[in-house]
Amino acid sequence: MKTWKRLALLALPAVVALSGGCAVISEDECQAGLWYERGIEDGARGRSQATVYQIAQKCHEYGVRTDTEAWLRGHEEGVEQYCTPENGFVVGRRGSNYEGVCTGPTADLFLVNYQNGLAVYQAEQQYIALERRYYEAEREVHRVENALEEAETKEEAKSLRSQRRSLLREMRHLEAEMMRFGGFGAFNPFLFY
């Protein structure tokens, strides 16, 4: 086994202990024992090598011994499938976390594309938040206008008109912000890569 793999394997239990988390494998999957295949699957999903220790711990609870070496061989193959530039963009675009599994010459290309995809994802999330606030302000304007029709005093009417002006000003500001993302109701992902 290569030195870097041994070092990674020694450091992984600490990472697992700190990460806690949910069940990564069912009892049936432990019993099936398809460790190489499971390694390919986990690697192709971009899961770190720490995953094998979570699996081993869970399977130990079920009384099943994990073939860590077979899992690691499969994981290495799966990581090769995962660490493509195209997949880097897809992973980032979904807003998924990158666990740093890519190494070698493909790592840089994967990471650049991941960051590009993540930039688009983050911009879209900002746009969605702006749009959501716009619709909230619009609903509030309608509520204020209805209350204005039923206002009983001049002071109440004055206060409601002031609220309406403030909300309409906010809506114009939100519309201007949304234009940076392609326009109102038209998020344009091509502006962000």
C-alpha cells in the first residue's frame, strides 16, 4: 500500500469520530458484503475514505466484518468516475459538498468546474431569496391597501400610505437586484460562469 494511503487510513478514524452522523449502511447491505461494489458506489458519489470506517463501525454493530481493502480498491475506481471536469460542474451546480477526494491532474479541472457550478448554485439561491422577498412585499402591499380602504382615522391612513410607499420602494429595489441575475422571473445561469 502506498505511503499516502496508509497516512490517510491512519487519520480517518479521527475524522469519523468528529463527523458523527447517520447510518451509512443497512444491516442487509452489511450482510450482502459487496465491499468492492460498495466502494465503487461511494467513490462515484464523491464520498471520502472516511466512509469505510463509518461502514465498518455500523456493520460491526450487526456482527459483520467489513473487507476494507476491497472497499478501498472499489473506492479508488469510483473516484476516477467522480473526478471528471463535467461532474465537477454538476456537483457544484447541485450545491453538494466536495469532500476533497480528487487527486492528480484531474483534481484541478474538477475543482475549477466545481467552483463554477457552485457559483451558479449560490447565485440562483440568492435570486430565489430576492424573488421570495419580492412576493412577500407584494402580498404585504395588498394587505396594506385593503387596510387603507378601511382606515378610520387620518393618522391611520397616513401610516398605511407610508408603509405602502416603503414596500413599493423595496419592491423596486428587489426588481433592480433581480436584474443582476437575468431579470424578474428569469434567472440566467450563464451570467455566472
